[in-house]
Amino acid sequence: MHPHHQGATAPTIRTSYTPGPWHEHSHRQIGPDEGIVCEVWSAIGWGDTAIEQADANVRLIAAAPELHHACAPAEALLTRQKWKADLHSTEGALLIELRTALAKVEGGAA
């Protein structure tokens, strides 16, 4: 195959965080099979709303490695589609949001 006709390669995803998948070990303790990454508290507010929010936070945090893994290829796909990172189109705004989220995860500025 001619080098200019090779298929696109998957982007490299930096993973300096604890590799996933993560799941809830016991009551609101989240991490991979080997340990705990964090524990979610339900101290924000009172009553059923606080409990519902804490449970939702557990699900969001447990999904973080998979969400991060999905963002980098999505950004590459948007870039290949020739969409410009600007707020004047839905696609451009999405590209900005993805880049901002990835920058936060990777410890840099957007």
C-alpha cells in the first residue's frame, strides 16, 4: 500500500489517571478492580435530592475513563469532517467542548 493511502490511525489517548474500567465497589466507593479512586459523599443538600445526586455522581465518575476514551476519537472525527472550532455552528461548538474537556482531563488549559 502506498504510504499516502493508509487508513487513519486512532489518536493516542494519554492516560495518566488510574486506568478503567471503574465501578462502584461498595457504598459510593469507585475505582478499578484493584482499588478505590474516590468515595462520593451525599453532603450536598439534604434529603432524597442529595441521595439521588450522590448516586448520579457515582455513575458519572465510574464512567469517566470510558467517557475520556470516547472523546479523543470523536474530536478526531470532527476535525476530519473539516468543521471549524467556533461557536457559530453546532459542530464547531461541540468541537470546542470536546477540546475543553480533554484539556481538563490532561491537566492543561483549553
